[in-house]
Amino acid sequence: MNLIAPGTGLIAVGRPWLGVATAILFVTPAEIAVGGIWIAPATVSTTIIVGCSVFALTVWITAQWLVFTASRRAAGESATIQL
């Protein structure tokens, strides 16, 4: 669930405000990037498209890590990854 829509997994594990904030921080730049690529490529500069894409990807990766640590913490395990 969190892989498709970042933030929904945080809401599911009991962190609703962090989940909503993560979803907003992901959707806004992703929408700008998609709009710049497919809807109005002549009006949105490449710099803005790349910047928004990188920011959205960073938020997506952070959301996956946050869900991982929150679910481990909810299960009572250590939130660190042991190799």
C-alpha cells in the first residue's frame, strides 16, 4: 500500500499526521513533474521537472523507511537493520 501511495502505510500503523504530511509532500512535487512532462511541457522548465522528481523520489524513499521503522516499533522489535 505504501509503495503506491506514500503515507498510507504510516496512517495504517497509527501515525496519521505523519502519513498525511508525507502524502502531501510526495503528491505536490510529483503532480508538478507529471504536469510538466505530459500536460504542459512547453511551460514548465526542465530544471523544475527534475527538481520536483528528485524531491518526490526522496520523499518516497523516506516514507518507505518511516513505515519500516514504525511497523518494527509497533511489533516491539528493534528498528535497526541487522545484517
